Amino acid sequence: MGALDPLFLARLQFAFTVGFHIVFPAFSIGLAAFLAVLEGLWLKTGRQVYLDLFRYWLRAFSIVFGMGVVSGLVMSYEFGTNWAQFSQKVGPILGPLLGYEVMTAFFLEAGFLGIMLFGMNKVGRKLHFFATCVVSLGTLISMSWILSSNSWMQTPQGYAIEPGTGRFIPADWWAIVFNPSFPFRLVHMALAAFLCVAFVVGGVGAWHLLRARRAGHAPTEAVKVMFSMAMWMAAIVAPLQILAGDTQGLNTLKYQPAKIAAMEGDWDSQSRAPELLFGIPDMEHETTRYKVEIPLMGSLILTHSLDGKVPGLKDYPRDQRAPSYVVFFTFRIMVALGMLMAVLGVYSLWLRWRKRLCSDVLLQRFALVMAPAGFIAMLCGWVTTEVGRQPFTVYGLLRTADSASPVAGGNIASTLIVFVIVYFIVFASGISILLRGFAQEPHVGEVGPDAHDPQRAASMQAAVSNTAAAGETGKDS
């Protein structure tokens, strides 16, 4: 593979841009739901602490949402410039799916985002809460359409291939949208987004708890409340995510067995297979070196039976194997982080029962270290999913090499360099603003993005009365 190989550079460029992008929509999805919960609790209980936390995290949401929109625009151009063959072949299917996202999710978000960010003092409380809920719903709908599109590429259904052109033509939209892997991946991704936010919120809360301890004063109520809410999410969602990952694994074994073989580092299909905890896959010699394994556990985990048969990479031609040396490690990093998140959640439950949730230093340090764990696990899962699909863009049907545009490697390399420079400048600035905001402790009377906006306008009747009064004053004078 040459240094300016166009296919490699096109894949690298798309991986770089989508790797940056995926973090922000996931953050937005989880954070929008968290904000809806906070505002709902404020309306239900009237406690000021929930309003303070809502405004505190609303500022972060405005930054994250903006960076997500900006980073996503680039990818639409890459489909046209670097992946024209792919766009031509799958456009009749993926084009409408992405169009549905715009017509549903984007319109919802565009219609109510302004009210959510700047309308707290301009509309009634219930209307503002409705706007927050609609924005949250919009992020979930957006995720659903994107995952439906990507899942169709993993497990294509409901299509026909047009004679002569090789284009994928829709034959059954229900089968396309609700393809076999979509429900499992939708649940897995939604839980991942919630975990990302839970651990960021928990990490910020842990930081302020530790800082209050060092300063010798009690933490504020807002800090304790947000840390407690984050630990509840960790305790509930992390175990659910492990179960969701297990069901997705069973689905992948059924529809993409070659991906499972690459993830597991198995070369020979076998029953009563061991589970490899560690190893170094050697694609050339068709073996996994330095294996550390647990007998029988591979079959038990993958098939829920000790006698279950696990596929091996040797079952597939060399040119149809995913690079096991990548997905083997990314999959294990994701699983390890998922287990650690579950351990943190269970540990927090025990401390909550002991009335030590906000006083245990070990838990706070653990939560602080784990703050980025959700994003790291999500990115590793994404790499596992996408690299594990190789060498296809549409699994088993359209090869990646046949999807790229006839663009010179030098052109792709130059734009990649520009993307790297611009992305690091723009997103480093955005992330630094977020971190500076997180360093400030939420306090009573917290202000949101609309802090300097005028208060809600008077009613029309009051405006007419004021005008009439001014007119009478003028007559008298």
C-alpha cells in the first residue's frame, strides 16, 4: 500500500472526520435527555437546584450541539468527492433515509432549539419544557435514521439490484428501515449516548466534590445532586448496556459471522471454543500469538451454550477477512471499559446504601478517571463495527475498493491535512470552552445562554393599555 494510495487516504479521511463527529451527536443525545429530566423535575418539585443544573448544562449543550452540526456537514461532501461510486450505487436507498432524517429530526430541532436555548424568559414554563422534550426527541429520531442507514449497510435487506447499472433499488422499505441489525444497534447506541453523558456529569461532579474537600468546605447541593443522578444512571444503564451488547453479539454472529471471527481472533471454527482475553492476531500466518484464554467461555458467551460452534477466519477467503489485528483490540477495550462502568455503578449503589455516596474519595477519583470512558468505549465500538465490515461497504455485496471515486491520492492527502489542522483548532477551542465551564461550580441562581436577553414581553392587552395611556398623557399635556 503506497503512501498516497487513494483508497487508504479516502478511508482515513472519512474515519478522521466521522470519528470527531460521532462524539458530539452522542453527547447531544444524552445531554438533551438529561436536560429534559432536569427541567421536568424542576416543574414537578419546584426545587431551585434542578433549574440551576438545567441552566448549567444547557450552556454546554449549546456548544456541543453546534460542534456536532458543523462536523457533520463535511461528511456529506466526502460522499460526493471521495465515494462517488458508493453514492451512485446505494443512493436510491440511503438517499431517502438521510432525507427522512432532515425532514423529521432536523426540522424538529430547528423549530424548537431556539426556544430551548433562549426562551426560558419569553414563553411559559410548560411550553419551554415541551420545546426541550421535542429537541430531545429530535436527537433520538436523528440517531434512528442514521443507524437505520448504517445498519442496512451491515445487514442489507429489502433491495433489488438494477440490471446493467448494479444500483441497489428499494423493493421493501419496511425491510430496509427495520433491517435485522437495526433494533439491536439502536438500543446499543442510545444506551452508549446516555452512558457518555452520565460519566461526564459524574466526572464533573466528582471534580467539584474533591475540590470542595481539598478547600475544606462542604460541596453545594447542586454538585451533590448531579453526582447522585450520574451514579444512578451508571448503576442502571451500564448493566443494561452489557445485556444489549450481548444481544447485538448474537445478531452479529447470525448475520456477520466473519466479523465475529475477526473480533474473537479465532482462525478455526470449533465447538466448545475458548474465550481469548489477550493475543496478537497474525493475519499472514493465520494464527493468534501469545494467547491468554479461558476454556469453553467463547462458545458460552457467543452462543449461550458450552457446545456452541464459533466461526473461524479460515472459513472465509483471505480477501474477505476483516483485519483482526484492529477489531480484536478495539473490541476488548470497549468490553473492558463497559465492565469498569458497571463496577463503578455497583460500587456507587453500595456507598449510597452506606450513606457515603458524596463523601467517599475512592468513588470520586474513580468517577473522575472514568469521565471520558463512555466516549472511548463508543469510539472503539464504532471502529469494531466499521472495520469489522471490511472489505465491504455494503456487507457481502459492494466492496470498499469498488465504492471509491477516481480521485488522485495527492488531492485527498491535501484535504486531509487541511481537515486535521482546522478540526484541531476549532474543536480544541470548543472543548477548552467546555472544560472552562465545567471548572466552574454550579451555584444558586445559575444563568443560561439567555442571561442577557430581555425578559418575556408583556401581553398584547398590556401593550395596548400602555399605548392608550401614553396617548391620554399626550392629550393632557
